[in-house]
Amino acid sequence: MSGVNAKNEIRYILVTRTLEDMAQAGFLTAEELAVAKHLAVQKYRPSAVWE
């Protein structure tokens, strides 16, 4: 895994965990969470999602 891919993987994990925490705290609906996670996949393209 290259350095850029590793950074993107870490960023993706941090973003999705933050989004999930926000949803659990009531700041995001389930629909908003799904859309936000989809956008995170598009932005960071973690290899684990694509394998």
C-alpha cells in the first residue's frame, strides 16, 4: 500500500467513525449518514471498500 493510499484509508476510517458518532448523537438521520458515507467513499476511495 502506498503512502497516499494509507493516508486515504486512515482519513476514511476517521470520517466514517465521526459520522457514525454524529448519527448516534442525533445530529444526522440514517439517510444523511448513508449519503455522507457514500461521499466519503467517493472522496477517499478506500481499497477495502473496493475489494
